[in-house]
Amino acid sequence: MSLQEQFDQALADSKNLSERPDNQTLLKIYALYKQASAGDTDGNRPGMTDFVARAKYDAWDAFKGTSRDDAMQQYVDLIDELKG
């Protein structure tokens, strides 16, 4: 199975986890997905009053410079770990 196929399967599996991950883990899942699918962050960081968007942006920005393949592999590994 190619890395893209593994990533696509992990994406499907992420919607069917037995229990909801904590917020930090959810942010990491989001950030790895965005890095794998869109690359490095772009645009301006959201303002102080938009807490959720700012947290998501910061989580994604933490992976800046990570290659698409590395982000995909980390995403696959994280979802596999959460599936238990």
C-alpha cells in the first residue's frame, strides 16, 4: 500500500475512533493533516479573539518545514496509535 493510500485510510479511520482524543491530540491530527495536504502555513496568524483558529494555526505552524511525506507518515502513525 502506498503512503498516499495509507494516509487516505488513516483519514477514514480518524472519523471512527473508539473514543474522542484530547484537545492537544486533536490539534496534532489537524496540524499533520494540513501539513500533509496543504504544506506550510500561509497567510496571517488569526487574532487574539479567535482562540480556536489561533490554536489550529499555531499547531499547524509548528510543523513548518516538514515534508509532505513525513507529515503523512506521522499522521498515519498517530491514527494507528489511537486506534489501539
